[in-house]
Amino acid sequence: MIGDRDENGGGSAVTMLVELKNIGKAYDRESVLKNISLTIGKQQIIAILGGNGVGKSTLLRIVAGMERPSSGKMIFQNKKIKIGYAPERFPKNIRFTPEEYLNYTGKISGMPRSIMHKSIPDLLKRFKLEQFNDQWVMNLSKGNIQKVGIIQAIIKRPDLLILDEPLSGLDSLAQQELLRIMKELKKEGTTILLTYHESNLFEKMVDAAYYVKNGVLTKTIDIVKEPIKLLEVERLDESNVEKWDEIINIEKKTDKLLLYVHAKDSDKVLYRILQSEGSIKRVVTVETPGEDNT
Amino acid sequence: MKNLIKYTLHDYIRSHKYFPPISTFIIIIFVFYTYTPNPIIDSYAVTAVVLYIISAWVCLSMLQLDPPVQRQLMAIHVGSWNRYYLSKLVSVLVISIILSAFAFLYPIVFKMFSEPVTFTTGLVTFANHIILSILGISLASLFSKVIMKSTINSFGGLTLTIVLSLAAVGIERVLPPFLKNILWILPPATITQIPLLDWNGRHIDNLALFPFIWVIIYSFIITFLFLQLAKRLR
């Protein structure tokens, strides 16, 4: 456990792992996160969603104890919680081979040697990294560097696993492997907190998703119960759309805007787009419980 | 912490960043002992001050090794920021101890002194090397990239402070009496020189020990300050 954390004095639900109380973060007086309160239970997979630069990564780093919140506090039920963190961009200049690096991180975390000698080769094999064991991490491709970043986070079987955009740069095989590992870890009792973009791979396994907008945790999206629609539109100004409360997430792709909305709000949003003289190119259901995408 | 120290030293060797400070130190020692014979205590007093500067240089380069994200990851793995930074500082100290051993043994092995080094003289002068290294390391930590964001502040600030600390005796002479207490703020890099040069080298009882203790206390205060600032700035 790192950083300044208080131990929970009791009184909360038994399954609580971490509680964020009125967390705020400001850089140079500019507020990035405001009054964020969130209870993270044990054995849950929780997604933090939102557009670029809204403070998702900052929130994850605060939970990991790597950044200090400007206000509020974090309450950990167990002070000795094991945290694994995979950053969005794993450092490029690592002068060790993947195995050397992972052995060091395992030892530094205090992992028993016997477990390390079994799990490191196994994870390297699962992520198809064993063939690169004669090369330093700094000489690997972006995707393979990202895999090392993910393995160092999961290797110690953490109580809380924090993944910041874990799919970026991964090939589809590695993505599937990561999903399998996440399911295994959850079964073993790990709580996973993650952010992602442009992907619905996680959506079926996520227990709860929260949305950060204007520095505030504005909505709780019950992903399992509610289908979400993706509206692909053109000739629409992003600043205009940002004010619409129904929008869960906005992504910008060249001249297009991708808007994620709950299915129940889609008609209302479509009407507004047309009113604003935007052009609707496509409407897709990106996730439906128990079904594949349509 | 032991494994993070091993990791840091292994990474430092692979980065080749050790080369400028360590080669500089070795060359200075070679040049310093060009002419023989040399007085034992005076020579060791000088090489200890050189090591003070070199340790600061090694510390600055070692604290730059990990980019910010790697720092954060290692702090998570090792369990706390204090443990992370202390591991880094101890890694520098390991190198300083090796350099102290070199500075201590080189003139003995190559017979650069006119008389043999007694156990007491050896112990005190070796300890002086280590104590001044600790001072250099703690000082450099405060001027490292962890605390100072700009390279100019980092290198410039450290160089200026080291120069001021070495010129302390001269500054003391020109300062009016009521301002002399200001010198306590400066790193006590030369404070152990006078008792060492006044020492006959026979009994430790004849040596004024307070300056040595003050260097250690000063270094601990600076290290504590560094750890607090590093935590606050994260």
C-alpha cells in the first residue's frame, strides 16, 4: 500500500474494498476532479468512462496511491492491500529483458520465489513474449511493451488491479488473453478498476461503470441492464454536444463524432442532432445483455 | 528494499551513466597522488571532500534513471514512497562506499604515503569519506529532478550550493559577526577538515567529534526534508 491512507474504522459494508470520499484534484489551480465519492466493493470489475482529458487516469492514479488528491480522502478496508497498476503508457526505456524486469518487480513486491518461477514464464507464454526474452524491453514493439506493463501489474495477484486503457496497442490475441486473465483474477477475489475507449470487449464483464464529466462522477451506468447506442454523426460541433446530459461518451474521429447514449435516450438525442443540422451516418447498438453487437 | 537497490544498481550499470562521475573520481585520485610521499590525514581529508562532490553527482544521475511512471510503478511494488526513495539513496551510498574504499586503499597499495596507516587513522579517515558522501547524497537528493523540475535549477542549484559549502571558511572570514550564524544553513562540507588537520592521528580522544556528528545530523535533516517534499510533490 502506498500513499497516505486511512484504515477504515468499521461500519461499512463487509464487501467494501476502497472508499473514495469527496476526492478532488487540481493542477495549477485548474480543477480536474471535483468531489468524487465512490465505493469499490470486493471482487468487482468497475469501469471509469469519459472522453479524453476528463481526469479518468488521474482518478486511477489517485486510487493507486501514486498521486495525492488535493482534497478528500481514501479509505482502505485493509491497509496492506496489494495493488497492481498498468499505466496507459508503460515506460519505454527499460534496460532489462521482459523476464529480468518481471523477476525484479516480483522480488521487489515480496513475491515468494517459488510462485514467481512458475507464474512469470507462464504469463510470458500466455502473452507470447517468451520469444523476446533476449531483448531489452526498450527494444520491443509498442504492443509488446504494453504487455510487459500489464504482466507486471497482474503478476502478484493483486487485491485491486488498476488498468488504464489496457487494450491500447494490444493485438486481438493478447486482448482475449487479458480478458481471460481478468476473469480468472476476479474469480480469485481481485477487484478490477479500469478505463477504456472504443471497445465493447469489456462491457459484458463490467459490473458497474461510472462516467467522469467536467471533473464530476456524473452518472452510474448499469451496463448489464441497459443497452447503449452508438450514434455516428457528421457536421456537428463537439462543444454543442458536450452540454447534452444524455450523452455518456463522446469520441472524435476525423470529421465524425461518435456519441454513446442509452437506448432509451437515443430518440431524443437523434432529434436534437437533426435540430442542430447534424447528419446521422449510423446508429448501432454497441452492447446488449447476453447478445453480440448488432 | 534490498531488491530495489539491486535493481537500481543493475540499471545504473546498464545505463552507463556511472561513467562520467566515477571516471572523474578515479582520474582525480590518480592525479592527486602523482607525487610521493604524501601526508596521510591531509591527503585523505582532501579525497573525502572530492568524494562529497562526486557522490552528489552520482546521486543526481541515479535519481534521474527512472522516468516518472517507472517511479510510480516501483513505489507501488516496494510498498511506499519512502522505501522507494531510501532504496535509491542507499544505492548511491553503495557506490560511494566502493569509491571510498578505492580512495582509501589506492595510496596504501601503491605506497603513496611516507609512513604506514594506523588502524585508528584508517578508521577515522575512512569514516570521514563515508560521512561526507552521505552529505553529498542528501544534498543532491534535494536538488534532483524529483524536486526540481528544471535542469538549470537542479544542476545550477546543486553546483552553487556545493561551491558555497566549500567556500564556507572564506565566507566566514568576511561576514560581520552577527551574520556568522547564517553559515549553519550551509552544508558542513569543510567542517571536518580543521579537526582532522589538527589531529595527531594517535588517539580518537584527541579528535573533536562534534563536526562529524553535525554532518550526520545535517544529512538526516536534509534527507527527511527530501522525503517529505517528494511525497508532497507527487
